[in-house]
Amino acid sequence: MAYQNGLKLRLGFVNSVGQQKGVDSLIVTDMITLARNAAMSDAVLLSGDEDLRVGVQQAQEYGVRVHLVGIKPARGSQSIFLMQEADATYEWEEADISPFLSIRSGESSNTALEPPASAPVPTNVADKLGEVARLIANDVQESELSSLAVLIRSTKQIPKPLDGRLLARARAATGHDLDSKEKRRLRDLFLIACETRVAAGAIATVLPDL
């Protein structure tokens, strides 16, 4: 791919555990450099990583319009702050990308590590996730609670710092890294806990003291 005409491939580096690192900083550098040199008027960014927000801000200061693209369902994986920063946001559906992109199925060595999509979260784990969700929800300032619940409900995404706290506390409570089903369950329970607090506060305001 790196040898194709008109294409610059940014690979970063691979760390000791096989994770690719440094690509975000290279993209940010490219955006700023191209914007500063008036080498582009518009940038199309296919990502959801909040670390790219500074590149978006800097490019915009040089008059570049940044278009943020996600592949459906993208709203749960794109940073809401990155979305707010972009000049325009788009969510491509399967019909948009199928003419030039397809998924190739294949066997994976770690397939057996993930439970089937229909498998329920074990009861003891679900109880721990519920307790974690309630604890973190109780830490939210009451003045911010209602707007947070509305934000999560509308964007299908928990703000990144808060989501990180949720996952870290759940990891400590369960003793393992959560799989995708457990993460979804935890986030759903957190929203429920927030909305329960909002409802309880509304009832306390309406009902007179007995």
C-alpha cells in the first residue's frame, strides 16, 4: 500500500504487546503541516479518537474545514468532543461503503475466548457491574446529572473520562477485563442509575415532606 502513487502511509510503531502506537500524533502533525502550508482546504477524518481533536482545532485555525466520518454504528465509538469540534459529521452506512469495502470472514485463534453474542452476562458479574454503575453514578454532581443522562441517551456514548472510571472500577470489581457484552451492560446500567437518581430527585422536589 505504501508504494501506491498519491498515498502516504502512516504506520507508527508496534510496542512490546503488539499494539500500534504513534499514528494519532502523525495524523495530527500532517493535518497541521498541510493546513499551515495551505496545501488543503478540507480534511476528511475517518476516526473517533479524541486525541485527534487538537489537530482538528489547529487545522481550523488555518481555515481548513474538517469533515468527521464514521461507519455506522459510529456514534457509540466516536468521541463526542471530537464530533463537536468538527465542522461537519457524517455516518456512512453499509450501502455507502459496500462498493469499495467488504468484510472478509476468517478463522481467528482467539474466537473461542469471546462468548456467543446471545450468551447472558453471568449473574454474579452482572451484580458487580450494577454495583459499580450505581457507585459511579452516585459520584456525579447532582447539578450535572440530568444533562449527563440526556447526553448519554442522545449520543449513545459516555464521556471518555467517566467511561474510563467505569471500566477501571468494573475491572477491579470483577477481576478481569470486560468483554464487549459486559461493557455494553455496564454502560446501560450506568445510564439507568443516572436516570434513577434524576427521577428520585424530581419526586423529592414534587412531594411535600411527610
